[in-house]
Amino acid sequence: MANKEITEDNVTLDDIRESIPEETVPAEDVPADIPDEGAEDTSVSAETAVTETEEASEQEEAELPISDGDEPDNEDEQESDDDESEEEEAPRYKAKKRRKKRGTHVIFGVILSVVIISVSILAAVFILKCAKELFGIGKSDIEMVVEIPMDSSTADIAEQLFHEGIIAEPDLFRAFVRFKGADGTFIAGAHELSPQMDYSTIIEVLQESVADQRETADIVFPEGITLYAAAQKLEEKGVCDADEFIRTFNISEFGFDFEKKVKTSSMKFYRMEGYLFPDTYQFFLDEDPRVVAKKIYKNFEARITPDLYGRMDDLGMDLEEVLTLASIVQAEAPDTWNMKRVASVFYNRLNDPDNFPLLQSDATSNYVENIIKPNIEIKSQKMFDAYNTYEGAGLPPGPICNPGLDAINAVLYPAETDYYFFLSDDDGEFYYAETLEEHEQNAVEAGLM
């Protein structure tokens, strides 16, 4: 096709396009921003396009959630993962809870079993104890005469039987009496009873006519009496044989608390010397020596109170030591004032064994000569020396007589002195000294030298 002549006046864009062959005009050389005439302008400038692209990119970034790279790209995926996680964790939580409940049940079961077993054991022990008490099983067969006063109630009688050692459970006895319907049926007077009797037999005896009134004897055991002299008094009054009483008194065991504190030694002459508490006693004539011994034991148990034991603990002394020293003080001093000072002399010597190893009490040597030697079956010089404080150091193996409460208190609460010597004249006046020279001077004044 012939080319048209191009002039400046009539050249248009279409004319230029027509004048250029299609194959000679590369597509990429045609300006993109030249719109066709007569056509609707729908193109967008490069600047506008870039701006719109950046805005769209920013909007997309704003809508995307912030993540570390491992989280899901959208909310649907995240919710799906959360649901799966909850479905996986829920069974494990429930399993742990079930295991915890099973563990609690096991512990509760063990505790309940222990409680049930413990209660059963305690109940069995209680029932066995009550049964033994009701039937007198394993108890002493000593027969005793119990004097029931007039107008005594069941409670009064139960307490009396308890203190006499016939029963061990006053409340149980009262309950059994009510069960038997025996309230108010007991007869006042003297009844022969034994701890070995069952409760039914005791009730029957108390409902019977009183035992024949036996003759009694009142015996006074003064402070400082020896066990040998006490036995002689019992025999003289017709209560029991002296030798049988001494044997019974020294070997018997009645279950009193003080018996646990009595010391046994091959050097002791009478095991229970010092434990016959001086007092006035009433005994039936021709009585069983065990009944006599138990009555004396019971009185001693009542007289040595918890306060006295507490003071012994304060001093660091046991019952045997206190009775032994008190027996010497009892034999040496006639009154409480001098007892406290004589006790202080012996304490001062005991606390200074290097200078004063011997107590040097005449009462101890007299006990050896007048009591041990005449009555011992096999002579023992070791025993003689152990009791004689001019030969043996410290306290004797045991008491040398039966001290009263004043002598015991003098040992527990002695005077505070520096005396190491004492003596008395024929008129009973006492002289105390701190040194041997003073002591010798006192002896001259007392007419002893």
C-alpha cells in the first residue's frame, strides 16, 4: 500500500499508525499511556497503580494476625488447632482426676480400717479387764474383815471396798449392784471378804448377817521402833506370831506404789525395815500375818505423800536414802529442833567425804549389836561393818529403825549449819561444833570427858 504524504498540518496519530507497517513496529515500543482517540479511557497511570498496590498491601498486612511463624495463617486454622488440642488434653485431665479420687478412697479406707481395729482392740481389752474384775480372776486370796458403818450408801461401801483392796473398780461395782437390784440391802457390821471373790459373792456376803465380832487389839508403834520390836508387840498382844510376821512383812508384795522403790541388797538385814510407819493400829486377834502386813503397807502408802516425793526429787534423793538417814536422825535426836540440826551434821559430812568419810553415829553401831547380831542366822562381818558407820563409809545399806514424819521432814528440810559434830549429855541437852577442838570442849562441858 502506498504511503501517504505526511504534512505538519494534517498529521494525526491514526495517520502515523497507518503509515507504519505492523511488523516494523514492536509492541513494546508503543507508549502505554497514549490512549486511543474516541475510546473510553480506562487506563491507570503508573503512579496511581503503584499507590493503589501499596495501599492494598498495607491493608492486607493490617488484617493478618501477628505470629511467630509457627501459628496458623488464619483464624479458622487456629480455632481448628485449639479444638484439637482441647480434645487431646481433656481425657488426660479426667484420667488424672479419676486416679486422684481412687488414691483418696484408698487412704480413707486404710484410716477407717485402722480406727476400727484400734477401737475393737480397746473394747476387747476393756471387756477383758471388766470380766477379770467381776470374777476376781488373778487377785489375792487374803481374807479380810471389813467393817461397814451404819447408814452407808452403795457409793460409800464401794469406796470403802476399794480402799480396803477388795475391789479395783468402784464404779463397776456400783453398776453391778444396780443391775442385781441390791441397792439398800447391805447390812452394817463386820464382813469377811477377799479380793478373789466375784462381785456376786461379795454382794451376797454383804447381805448376810454380820460375822461374829472378834476381839481386837490396839497396838501403838512409836517413832523409832525396829521391825523386830514391832513383831514382838504383835505376838504379845495375840495378833500373830512374831517370826511369821517378820518373814511375811519382808517378802510380801501387795501392789502398792512404794514397793517399787524398795531396794534389795545382800547387805540389808531386814528388807522392809523403815517401812512400818509409826502409828496406832487396830488388829483382830489371831489374824493372818498377811492381813496385818497389808494394813501396815497401806498406811505407809498413805503417809508418804506426793509432796514428800517431790521434795526428795528436789534433793536428788530416793525413798530408801531418805528413810535410812531419817532412821539415824530419829534414833539420835528427841525433838524436831534437834532433828534438823543433827540432819545438817550428817549432810555436811556426806558432802565432804574427803575430810569426813564416816558418819560416826552411835545409833548404827547399837543396831548392829542389839538387832543384827542376835538375830542373824549366818554371821557376816561385811554386813556388820556396812551398818556400823564407824566402820563403813556413807549411809548404811538400809534403815536402822522406822522413822516418824518429824524425822523424815528433818531430812527433807534440814537446818543450814556448818556443824560437823554433835553430842548430848545425860539431861538430853545437845552440843554442836564445827571443829574437833570445839567438839572435845563440848564433851568436857557435858561431863563426858
